[in-house]
Amino acid sequence: MGIISKDIKKAVAILSAEKLVAIPTETVYGLAGNIFSENAIKSIFETKKRPFFNPLIVHIPSIENLKDIASYVPSKAQKLAETFWPGSMTLVLKKQPAIPDLVTAGKDTVAVRVPNHPITLKLLKQLPFPLAAPSANPFGSISPTKAEHVATYFENAIEQVLDGGSCENGIESTIIGFENDEPVIYRLGALALEDIEKVVGPVTLKNKKEIKPDAPGMLARHYAPNTTTYLCDSILEEIEKHQGKRIGILSFKTRFEDDRVTYQIILSEKGDLAEAMSKLYASMHNLDLQNLDIIIAERFPDFGLGKSINDRLQRATYSS
Ligand code: TXA
Ligand code: MG
């Protein structure tokens, strides 16, 4: 794990040399490069094995920098940015002509956010350019919420993982676009839908599992462990169906006393959705290492952050 370090100066040097650094954010770790460097952006796509049609999120140090990225900011977007930045919300807005096509996959819009992590904010303030950063995982696998996860994925491919500890929120940002100036949710995420609606009123949800999604993070199979995973309402009924297998359980708050269970993770014994969300991906990584035949995950209550957790579980699993 020799590439993990807290050295911000080193990160500045690597990024200024048009190479990549994995950066901590409050959602997940990102694989970051200079948005204006063709070399850096190409190597983000190559390192992740991510298709070029899937655009990147631009990370800026402050709301003051938004005018350099977006050419037009609807009033509800401005209000959301003022309320939630720095934070786990990405806005999709009309782009400034200077934003390279490689970053936006040729779209005339750009995704942008101010992340809420002290180390990465410090880094962004020292750089003369914004950072494009997708989640720091190979395309299709679980996003990293610890520096060690990134090192395991990319030990030989990048020079530094800037260590910022465990990501506090633990799933990706909520993505909001604008259609006729009205907010549309393209991806559920770490900022709850209800919190957004308190600020701008009702929003449309377009977070479907589509073949040709608006935000490719919406692809049906995504964020998936290697172990076959099932999502269900009744864990006990699901266990019945898989007799004789090595079964792992991922539950919200309940412990299952059952001889047929080999390994079990409870996301929040006190039933706190934010705590469960923060541990979700690390728990999937952990379950994947237990040499199980299957993982059974429990469906969450369908409100607040539970909705976002269910979205990620659905993409990681076969529903039953
Ligand atoms: O929390 C996060 O958002 C993390 C951290 C590192 O900031 N980043 C992240 O990036 O999740 P990524 O690349 O894994 O997901 C970005 C999503 C993709 O689904 C992409 O399709 C969508 O943002 N996106 C980017 N630009 C877009 C655009 N112009 N229009 C619609 N969707 C866009
Ligand atoms: Mg991702």
C-alpha cells in the first residue's frame, strides 16, 4: 500500500505534471486529473476502463468558481449550490466553451460540484485548474470509501492515493440536472431527495435503470460485488432458497441468529440511515473478501437516504 500518503504538496506536483491522484471526498474517493490536460483525462478513462461516452464530474474549490465552468445557472441551481455546497450534490449545467469535450463526452452540459472534504478543498485551492474525478474504481465495480480500497484497485496504475480516511457519507453525490430551468434528479445519492425538495419544491426523478441513461451511473448493473448478490424483503425466506451454500448477510439493523449464515454485517444496529449509508460500500468490499457463495442484502425503508441506499443495492444485485 506504498502509494497511500497524506502529502498534499506531492499531490499538487503529480497533478501539475498531468498525472493522476486519487482524492478523498465526503462521498467516495475520486480518480482525479487536470480538466484541461488531454493526457490526464485520457488516462482517467483508460485506468478505469470507462467508456468515453460517460462524462466526468468537475470538482471546484468554491461556488465562486462556478462561473468559470457553467455558462448559465438557473435560479434554482444557484439556490441549491448556495444551500448544499460544499457537499454531496452535483449540478449538471450548460458548459462554458473552455470545458474540454473529453470531460463532458461531447455534451453541451457539464457536471460540477464542490466536495466537502478538508484535504481535497485544500488541494483544490492550491491548484490553478479544477479536477475531473470519477469514482476511483474500475468501471462497474464498487466505489472506494477508504484509501486502501483504491490502492487495491490501482496499486500499479497511479502514483498516489491522497489519504483522507474513511468517506463520511459513503455513496456518490446526488446528481441534479435542469430541464426548462426545473430540477430533475439524474442519480439518487448521498443528499436525500427530501432535503432537496425543502429548498426548491417538488423535483422530477429520472433515476431509472435505462439502457441509454442520461447519467451512465444509472446503468442497471453497476456498483456490484463479484459475489452473486440478492436483494430481498425477507432475509429468512431468501435463506431457504439457498440451502447448503456459504451465505453472507447484509442487513439494516437486525441480527439473524441462524446456523445457515456464514458471515453477517449489520449496517446500523441503532437503525440510523446515514450510518448505514456510510458503511454500505465498505461492507460490500468486506463481504466480497469472505469467500461466500452468495450475499443476501435486505431492502431498506423507501424514504430519505433509504431510497438512495436501495438504488445502490438494486444496481449491485439480482432482485428477488
Ligand atoms: O460523489 C461523486 O459524485 C463522486 C466523487 C468522486 O465526487 N464522483 C462520481 O463520479 O461518482 P462518477 O464518474 O462515478 O459518476 C459521475 C456521473 C456519471 O453517471 C455520469 O454519467 C454523470 O455523472 N454525468 C457527468 N456529466 C454529466 C452530464 N453532462 N450530463 C449527465 N450526467 C453526467
Ligand atoms: Mg462511479
